[in-house]
Amino acid sequence: SSPHLVQVRERIRINGQPISKDLFNKYFWLVYNRLEETKDPVHASMPAYFRFLTIMAFHVFLQEKVDLAVVEVGIGGTYDCTNIIRAPVVCGVSSLGIDHTSILGDTMEKIAWQKGGIFKPGVPAFTVAQPERPLEVLRERAQERKCPLYLCPELDDFEEGCQVLELGLAGAHQRSNAALALQLARMWLQRRGCQGLGELKEVLPSTELVGRPVPLAPAFRLTDAMIQGLRDTEWLGRTQVLSHGPVTWYLDGAHTTSSIQACVRWFHQTALNQDKPHDGSEVRVLLFNATGDRDTAALLKLLVPCHFDYAVFCPNFTEVSVANNADQQNFNVTLENALTRCLENQRTWTRLLEEKVGQDPWLPSSLRVGGLLQPAPARGSLVLVPPAPRPLNSPALVFPCLAQALRWVAQGRDPHLAAPAASGAHPHPVASSGAVLLREAATVHVLVTGSLHLVGGALRLLDPALSQ
């Protein structure tokens, strides 16, 4: 699976666990040296990062003699380097969203065409409820490739009587993923000749599915192992909550409009539905970054209704110096480029709040556009310097790395993070004025979203055990 959050070994797992450092080291050099020995002398280039790791993963699975390999595509499907498997047991396409438009195309239909590229002759494939046109594209691709394609019934159709299936992952969209996972798992178990898989139950198509071009797969009675599997599933960085004293971190790697919408629904249910603290204030903070060609204005607009007191923007670098953090270094992006993107996000956020002034009573009427980012004399840190007049709490700040951003948000109240330095790191008054509110609030809710890499960097700092 990709990307990794904290360590590259997360991408290659056996029995759910990232392979050991020794095993990773052994197979990395074995594959690297073999490729080095056999490369084309004229075009003497090694495979790019993701391709190399894909080759290495296949090699690990073959050498370690795994019974079953679950392979997630990188981007798309048709031209993805994972798509060299000629006869998988089963294929699945989850809910489609607009992402990687420069590679996959700028419409759902074009993206569906790319995803359908994993279909193989005679190999059953499953998908979940999709918009009508993209679903038709998937059906056409399946017909081209002589691949039987089925639509998964809703997870509710697997429930017996009053029993509600519990999921370890929060969010309504995970119920769709779970329904797909059940069909894929059953297909493999069936191929292995496993007994006691539970009888099939014909599902009456709901009105929503009537007339859809893809037949509905039957539901079936779940085994105890399947019920437990759904309940016990954990996936770091997706709808994850870390409670660290008065500061609660909500981490979700959403980075498309549909996933940000799901993230906002989850954040509302999990954080904002709670009773307000009796003994003090509640402060809400957004920590955001986005990468690639994503439309950050569209993503930020969806987050405005959460009524954040502060929006904090920073690159995905955990520290300004990333020398000791090779697994989280992106050699394609400079700090300068990343900071420029953060400044654009800061301006976008301020503009979005300006547009909301007069519509929402929670917004200060004295909000002004035009805050400048200036380097502090010591340590080269960056904070928003607002124009006067401005309310005490400035809504948007930019920091050059995650460590500084998290320390400012936590203000020494999270035992996993050191307090911000009294001088140097945050010398400007606007940083310290906001800090008063953060230090005195009874609860601080922090949503970290927009990028899985951002969430991974935050997790590395908030849960040091993940780096072991």
C-alpha cells in the first residue's frame, strides 16, 4: 500500500506488520544489486522510487512464500506499475473521486477508465455504488476485457436481524469500503475451497440501484472471523483520534473533495457534537497542507463551516532540517516551494473568511486581508504578521515545519511535545497572543488534514513509538 506515514517499511507488510528493518535491508540490496547488474547499458537508469518498491514488494512476497498478496495500485490502474499481475484472484474498485487529474484526467469518467484498467479476462471484479456515468464506463471496460463485474450490496444487507456490524474505522465511507472488502475476501476463500463461508442471500436492489448497468452481487452470512475483522480493523492516519490531555488531535489524510467532505462529517460527529466544557473555553485549530496539483481552495472552502479559531499551514517536513528523517523527505519539493504553497493557502483561507464576514456571527468584523509573512531574526521561523487593526487571535499562521506548528498549537500542554521556546521560535506578538487562548482553553481540538504525508509527519512527532 502507499504512501507510508512514518516509515517506508509500512508499504510492505506480512500478516499486517511492516517487514523488519533487517528484512527490508536484505531485500532492498538484493533487488538493487540485481537491477544494477542487468540494466540497459545505453539507458542506464534505475526504476523510480515507487516502481522500485513495487518490484521489491513482489520479490519479498515471492521469497517469503505468502499465501495471499493484497496489492493496492499507486495511481490509476491502467498504466500503474502494480498492474503487471496477469491473473489475480479478484479485483476491486472502491468509491471513485477526483484526484491526480494531471495523470488520470479531469472527469470521473476518465478516472473510471483508468481504474477499470486492472480488470482481467475471466477474473471477477467488484465495485461499490458509483455515479451513473462512471459506473457505465467501468461496465464498458469490464465488457472489453471479458471480466465479470458486480456491484457490492450495502453493508446493511449483511446484518442479521438487529445485529449492527461494528467497524473499527469511523466514517460512513468506510462502510462502503468494508462491503467491498467482504466480497474480495469471500472470493479468495471460495477459490481456496474453504468451507463454512455462510449461505448467499439474494439482495433486493434498492430504488437507488434500480436500472444500474451492473448486476448486484449477493450478500452472505458473515463468519465470526469476518465480523471480528471489521470490528478490529485499524488504519493509522484515517479518522484517528489521539487524546493527549487537554489537546485532542484528529488525524485524517483526506486530500480530495469527497474525502474532505467525509472528514468534515466525521470531525463534526466526533469533536463538535461533544458538550462544551463547563470550566473554560474550547479552541478549534485546523492544521492543513496539500500537495501535488490539488485545488486547495476547493478543499479549504469545505473546512470553513467547522468554525476554526485558527488555521495553521506548514509544509510536510517534520523539521526544517530533514537530515535525520530520510523516510519523510521528498526530493521533488524544495522548502521554498512548499512554503510558497503554504502562503497561498494562508491567503486563500483569509479570503474565504472575508467572504463569510457578515454571514456568521462567530467571525470578527475587523478581519483584514494583507497579513505578511516575515522571518523572525532567530532560527529563521515564520509567523503571520497581521496588519493593524486586528483582533487578538489571528486566524491564520504559517510555520516552516511541522514540529514548530505542533509545538505552537500544543503550547506545552501535550506531554509528547516540547513547549515552544520563549524567544526565537515564536518571537512575534501575534504568536504569543494566540498562545494565551491555547494555554488557557479547557479543551483544544486540532484537525490535521489535507495530506497523508502531513498526517504521517504529525504522527511521527505525536507517537514516537511509530518510528521504532
